[in-house]
Amino acid sequence: MKCRKREVEQAKKRIAELERILKRIYEDDISGVVSHDRFLKLSA
């Protein structure tokens, strides 16, 4: 049970990290730092 709880916590942290990364990529797309095509590839 402890092992599963730890796995869930690690997964939640990873999801939060990926959401931050995706938000940054999206902001770069909107500001023109990254092309929209690159954004689509990175967000896939």
C-alpha cells in the first residue's frame, strides 16, 4: 500500500511538472518565441 501511495504521489508531481512545461511552451507559441508548428510538435 505504501509503495502504491508513493507511486501515486510521484505521478502527481510528474503531471504537475508536465503541465508547467506545456504552459511555458504555450506562452512561447503565443509570444512568437516558438513557431506554431514547433508548438504542435512539442505539445503532441
